[in-house]
Amino acid sequence: MESDFKHVHESCKKCLSNMVSSVLSSEAIHQVDYEFEDDSDTDEEEREQLRRREIKKCFDVVDSDSSGFIDKKEFGKILNRLGKDLRKEEVDECFRKIDRDLSGRIEFSEFYKWYRSVQN
């Protein structure tokens, strides 16, 4: 399984693992903190842009066909790669928690909102 993530940054793996865990249980999870250089010139807007880029990298890992959204097949694959052996019903339930507009696919905006809600 680890070999599936050779090209993925460690923070991305932690992010995905924590995010997936968050929809599988109601327990508190550890948030993923992205390290920012201590730069007094960096304001909150710049930090948010950096966060968005890092989260987009995670999204792109899951969006293996580069379609711009995550479908259930891709979502199931990432769960398996993260060692989550779930029944179809459990995968569907997790997917619904993220797919807020119930379109049958997870757009980046939904993925990002989910990440931010988990982080907070």
C-alpha cells in the first residue's frame, strides 16, 4: 500500500488519512498543520492560498483520472490504499457526507469545505 503513495508528500498522506478517518468515526482527529515559514510578511490570505494549494494536491491524488471531481470508484480506491476495508454501504455513507450537493461526485469546493470543517 505504501508504494501507491511514493509520489505523495507525507503531509498529503496524513491529510487524506485524517480526513477519511473523520467520516468513519465521530472521534476527534488530529488536524494536519502545514508548516509555514515564519515570515512576518505572510498574511492570512497568503496562508489560505498556500493551504488551498496543498489541499488541491491531495484532491488531485484522489482524482486519479484528472476529471476535476472524485467519483465513488476513486473514493473507494483511496480508502483501500489507506487500509480502510469497508463495505459498499460504508463507502457510500462516507461519500454522501462529503458530496453535499448529492451530485454523485465530489468537487474540489466540497473537498475543501470538508477538509476545513475537519481541521476546525
